[in-house]
Amino acid sequence: MTGSRAEPTLATIRGVAALRARVAGWRQAGETIALVPTMGALHEGHGALVAAARKAFDRVIVSLFVNPTQFGPGEDFTTYPRDQAADAGFLGALGVDLLYAPTHDEMYPDGFVTEVSVPGLADVLCGAARPGHFNGVATVVAKLLTQAAPDAAYFGEKDYQQLIIIRRVAMDLNLGVRIEGVATVRAPDGLAISSRNAYLSAQQRAAAPALYAALNEAAQSIGDGADMEGACAHGRAALIAAGFSAVDYFQCVDVGTLEPVTTRDRPARILAAAHLGPARLIDNVAVAG
Ligand code: AMP
């Protein structure tokens, strides 16, 4: 060939049986395996998960499934960005071994009824604003982890509540998979990278970094001794002043149980969700011990 170099082609599997056969081959060769679950529309945030998995395991599987059961009525399931060819190119360049992109029928065959529910953890924060969302997430992730049976699975701290819920599910169901959290990847102005940032107009995109700024300011002032509830109320007001239309929550919570925290007697994080134009943005930061 002259001049052109073939793109690395990424093996893609669409069914559970083929996935298990591939994984069994790797196991026979004594290789370790990590899974990175995604809904596609991949960006540097997903890239960081893959890089962390790549570093620690012999084989990396990325799953791509836009899971209908975690979207509520009127949410963006049908318009969620989908470009599998671009995603496969992105993952091939990162040295991923396998793209697992199951069909809808493979995940939810006729008659499917079983649901993994996580009462308490799934009902607060984002769960209060999006009823059923985390049951959908818990169910699909439990399925993916059971199907691939990896040694570890990687999730972003950006979706902190999701990370805590998945840890709980893996423990409660004895899935035998280590759940690893990866720090949030941000744009240079601080905005957490998200597929849904594409919904923002230029003006909204310019206002969006106020979310991370408000979280940092609250964490800083709590670190300096400010009252936790007061700092969070200040954060909510800052978001409205910056042009957000509504704040679903802006709250200090226990890092493990997600219960509200009002005093600095245990490790805490501040989690927030707020609406900016057509997008609902979420983010979180640690409160320094
Ligand atoms: P999604 O495709 O949005 O379902 O996300 C798949 C995984 O990527 C989840 O574990 C997310 O938490 C993670 N993720 C998404 N955005 C980021 C980011 N900016 N930094 C780190 N992880 C992320």
C-alpha cells in the first residue's frame, strides 16, 4: 500500500454467546479482563476510563448500549447522540480489544421482567428527579457484568451516585467484579466533559463552567470552616445568577452512603444537578477532610 495506512479495525460482538466465547479464550490464556460500560458518543472522559483499564489489565472490553430503561418518559433516549463508526475508531486508537455492542433483543428479549432495584441509594439526588433511572442503570450494568464476567469494571466519578450504586449492586449480588472509579475529565474551563454538553448553545456553554466553579467555591469555603448548608445555599444561588434555570440539588453527602451531611465529622462530597437550557448538568467535588 502506498500513502495510506489502514485504520486499526476493532472487533465488534453483538451477542452474549460470542462475548462469552471470546472471554473464555482470554481466560484460558491466563489473561485478565476489564470492562468499561458506555452509551457511546465517546469523548475524553470515556478515554480516561479506557486508559485506566488498559494500564491495569491485559484485555479491555468497552460495551456500547444506549439503555432505554434508564431514560424516563420525555427524556432524550431517541435523540441521544449515536455514531458507532466514530466510537469504534476512537476505541481502536486507544488499544481496546473488543467492542461489545449488544442488540436491544439480546439485552431485553421478549418476556424480560427482572429488575435490580436499589432502594434508598437510588431514590435520592438524581434518583428523586429521575424516578426509575437508577433501577434501569443497576439492571443493565448487572447484566453487562454478568455477561462479560470481567475482573474489574471502570466508572467515572462524574456520575458519582451511579458509581456508589454500582458498587452496592456488585457487592450485594456477589458479582465478583472490582468496581473502579476514575476522576472526572474536564474541559480547560472546568466543565465536566459529557455527551450532553452538545445540547448547549454557545451562550449556554459559556455559562456552564459556573457549575464546577460553584462546587469548588462551596468546597473551599467549607474547608475554611463555613457552615455546610449555608455554603450549598450559596452555591444554588450562584447557579441561578449564572443563568441556570433550576437547581435539582446542591448538597453535601456522605461519600459512601450518600446521606446528607451537615457537619464535618465524616468524609463528604458535594453533588449538584442543575438545568441549563435544554441540558441537565451534573457534577461533584470532594470536601477536603
Ligand atoms: P455514559 O456513556 O455517559 O453512560 O458514560 C459511561 C461512563 O463514562 C460512566 O462511567 C461515566 O461516569 C463515565 N464518564 C462520562 N463522562 C466522564 C468524564 N467527563 N470524566 C470521567 N468519566 C466520565
